[in-house]
Amino acid sequence: MRIHFIVHAHFESPGAYLPWAQQHGYAVSWSRVYADEPLPQDAHGIDMLVVLGGPQSPQTTKEECPWFDSRAEQEFIAQAIAAGCIVIGVCLGSQLIGEALGAPVHHSPEKEIGHYPITLTTAGLQDDNLAHFGPSLVVGHWHNDMPGLTPMAKVLASSEGCPRQIVKYGDSVYGFQCHMEFTREVVERLITHSQQELEEARGKRFIRPVQEMREWNYQEMNEKLWGFLDRLLAAHQK
């Protein structure tokens, strides 16, 4: 099993995805695009592609962010999907999946930063890979936007502030607007590099105080993510 991560900023991290991969002994490779590491030439040899979040938007141009080539990432995501890879997008990554499949990113009704509950939809409760989440689960958030929907996409979870928290684009293709990979270390890094954003967002409905984000226990959420990954991989290998 080879897992490839696309990372968009030095303060972003795969978080809980990495110990899951390491515990299972899976091979891991990287495209740290902020450090000028290239995307793979093709999806050959990749079993799972995980496209992480970042401060960019799918609409961000190379003039605005020279190391971020949205179109190239979308093309690679589409290629990985066509090749039958498992593809998971987180935040920006979920939006890039939608764009790669012809569904433009949308602005979320509310900005969300911190930990807030998501609620599974009927489709989410019926999805075997998410059934262990239960009807509702508190998870991490850090976003303004949400992924677009293709005609075949299914919304599996929503929140009070965002109607598209988990989107299923295909049997092995999932977009997570929420951040179930967050750990205290990941959140601390984001806090450090987001002081202006946090100051500007103060007083909005779904913005947790920094100290609450630092003290919250992310373990249960991480374990739910690991259960999802185990189930998704087992179903994919049938």
C-alpha cells in the first residue's frame, strides 16, 4: 500500500493520517508543493491519494501563490480517480476534488474554526464506511468554503454552519471539509500561523477561543477517522 500526500503549506500536516499509515507499515510519499516538490508524473504505483488543506482556494492563481498550481493538481486528482485510486480530500483538498470533477467550489454560509458537531445525513448513516461515527460527532474545522457537488455526489454529513462537511464522489472518493486529522500539535501550528485570521474572525458564530482549541481532546475524532480509513481500504480491496 502506497499513500501519497499533497501538502500545500509548511504549517499544514497530515496529522492523524500519518500514524495510521505508519502503524500499518504503508509506504508514504510526498508532494510538498510549498517546497517545490513536484506532483507525481502519473498515478502509477499510488494506492491512496490524500490531498490536504491549505490557505489557498482552488481559484488561487500562480501569480497569487507561485508554488500552487490548482489546475495541475485537479488534473492529477482526476487521473488518480480514473486509475481507481482511493482519493481523499481535506478542506482545500475536498474542494479540489469537486473542481477536478467539474463542480466549482462554493462559499460556506459560515466560517468555522475550532471543534463543532457534524450530523450525518440519511446517506451518511447508510454509508458503511461512516456507520461507526453515529448520528453526530464533534470534529475539527478551519474553513471559509466548501466543495462543489457533482450530479452523482452524496452529502454524508453537514454542520450548523456548513451544509457540506463530508461528500462522497464515488465508491473510493471522499471529500472532508472538516478536519478529522487534527491533533493538538497540528492545531497549535495553525494557531501560530493564523493570528491575523483569528483576530479578524473574533466574535463570529463558529469560532472557538484559542485556549479551548488547545485543550480539546482530539483522540476520539482521530480514532473515528482511522476506523473510516480501515473500512474504506477493506471495501476497496474486495
